[in-house]
Amino acid sequence: MRQIRKRFRELNGRVNKLFRQGRAPLDPNFTEFFQTWITRQADDLLGGDWPDKYVEQAYAKGILLSGIPSGQDKIHLDAIKQIQIQAKNDIAAATAVMVSQSTDKVSRGTLEGLSKAAIAAAVKDRVEKIGRTRSLLVANTLTPYSSNVAEVNAAIITGEDVKMRWITQGDERVRTTHALRNGKLYSPKAALNLLGEPNCRCRVEPMVKGEDEKEYERIREAGLEISIQAQREQEFWRTLARERQALGLPPG
């Protein structure tokens, strides 16, 4: 996450420099020039193989969490490669939208006769709200996903009848559908099909089928109750805020 933030800060700095020292936006050729320029900057800062090591680290963490020694098995190496491809494609898609919308801001700003500072601000808004935000979403999704895939594959490698136990974070941010899965056991294949939703922080861990299932059910019910209660409290405060707004009172 830190690396992504750093790279987008650098991109914003380059945008500032361009509009302070570069060609005047009122030049009719500036928009075409800008599109080429920002595409090159995005490739320089956000392209390449830099996401690979983060996928590898998250995957390695999953193998350790599984408690199953499986070494450099082919199933692990193939999975790492596939997730690395996915990470780079998702970030490339985010930056492509950023480039398109940033270029549109330059084009419109030029036609409207906006100042260089105003156009630069509009470009940086797209860098932050599209490029940075979507890239962080990719990282927040694929980091736990990589770790979970590693645990699932470690279970598969054993060749035994292993199930995956779903574990939520047990707070108000947990989706209701995921809270309902808390403590439940899934086959490795079923677990893989459920993983990978945006910003999902859940974990699946390998468990021997039938091992202390009463305890798993207790944990599942406890986690579900925590999540439901938190969501009820959140709705209470939202309702209270709406009522105070209707009465013309401050939200506090």
C-alpha cells in the first residue's frame, strides 16, 4: 500500500512540474501532447513488475498461516504467476481510465480557457480519485486473496479430506453474506469460488473434517451476532442523524 501511495504522490508532483514549467494549455496541440506525456508517466511509475513481490509476500504468508509445509510445489508457483498477471492487469485498467479522464479534463479546461493551475488541479483529482483509489482497491483485494489461495492450495497438496474454515474479522465492516459464512466449512474448490470480493478481509484456514465441529459452530454464531449487532448500531446512528437533519439540528 505504501508503495502505491508513494508512486501516485510522485505522479502528482510531475503533473505540478508540467503545468508550472511546461507548454501553455491554450496551445491547440497541448491535449495530444498531454495524453502522450501522462501515458508515459503512468508506464514509468505504475507499469512493470513491481507488484510481483507483494503478491509473492502475501502468498508466502498464506503458506505459513496454513501450517502445512509444501515447499515450491507447482500448484503454488502457477497460482502466484496467475495472481501477478491479474494484479498488473487490474492496475493497468485503473491507470488507463485515469489517463483517459485526465486527458478529458485537459481538453475541456483548454476549451473553457481555464488557468494552468485549475487544469492541473482537475488532473490531480483524477489521479487521486481514479488512479490511486482504484489501485489501492486492487491491492486491498489481492493481498488477502493471495494469502487465502495459498492456504487453499496447501490444503489441496496434502491429498487429504481437508475443509476450509471461513473466518471473518468480526466487526461492523463485515458483509452480512460473509458473516453468515463465519465458522462454516467449505471444500477447497468451493472456498476458492467464494474468495476475491473487493476489499474482503476474510480468511480461510485448512481444517481436518469433523475436527471439533461443535466449537466451529459456536464461533460461527458468535461472529454472526457481533456483525449483525454492529450493523444494527450503525443503522441506529444513521437514522438519528437523518432525524436531526430534518429538525434542522447539527449532526452531533
